[in-house]
Amino acid sequence: MPRIELVTGDITAERVDAIVNAANSSLLGGGGVDGAIHRAGGPSILAECRELRATTLPRGLPVGDAVATGAGRLRARWVVHTVGPVWPGAGAEADERRELLRAAYRNSLELAARLGAASVALPAVSAGVYGWPADDAAAVALATADATDAAPELVRFVLFSSGMHEEFRAAAQRLGIATA
């Protein structure tokens, strides 16, 4: 069972073994967390992502999957790239897409552990431009992290605003998940 922490801040400044990137399927950078990680990490991350696209992922990274690269200039060893789903709105499709969000978190945590990471920093995947409601995104993220046996010892959610931090804190309380 990992130790779960909640902090507000800049994920690119974290000193952890692995940083999870809320990427788009192209793996070639974008806005939000993805753009910040590519800018802060430098050109080597993009070069590795281009190599992945040229070889093993010619169609891009599927939603819910995860792949790792080096971390470039970041204070981490690896970047674990994952693609979260876009919020479809309420209804049956939301339940299906929620499973993809769970997979994005679970696959990222398991990949970080396989790499040998003892600590990982994660953003609120899909809760930015992909429109996932913050309360639901927080509940999915925390429940998945808490239930993933093959996870690094430390799972730190690095949240971009005090509002998102509060959503995660409230979700942890509702779910009975201890956080630091």
C-alpha cells in the first residue's frame, strides 16, 4: 500500500524518481501539464517520444496506456506518459470512460514501479482541458492509487491549484484514504 501525499505546486519542480505526464496520444507535447513537462525537461524528452512514434507507437499512445522516457532536465529519472480520456458528460459513456481514467492511473503507477521508482508525482489526469469534473477525477485518482498493489512507495499528487487540492482532500476524506 503506497503512502499518498497531496501537494499544490508545479509538477516539473518535483524531486521524485518518476513524474507522470498527462500527455496527448501524439506524445509530441501540448498544453497544460504536457507542455510544461516538455518545456522544463528539454528536447531529449521530445526526441524519445518521436522515437517511440517512429517505432513502437506509430499511431500514438492509446487512452489509458502508459509509456516511459527519460526525464531530461527534470529532477526525476523518468517521465511516465499516459493519456487520459476526455469527459463525455454524464451517462453510460461516462462509466466506460471512467474505466479508461482508472487504467491511465493504474498503468502509470505499475510502470513506475517496474522501472524501479520508489516515488512518483502525478497530476490530476483529465481534469484540465479534457474537462473531467474535479470531484470525480480526484475520487478515481485516489481510489486507484490506494488499490494499486504494484505502485511506488510514495505516490504524490501534485495539484495545480488550491481548488484542485481541496477537491482531492475532500475525496480522500469521503473515501477514507489517509493522505499526508
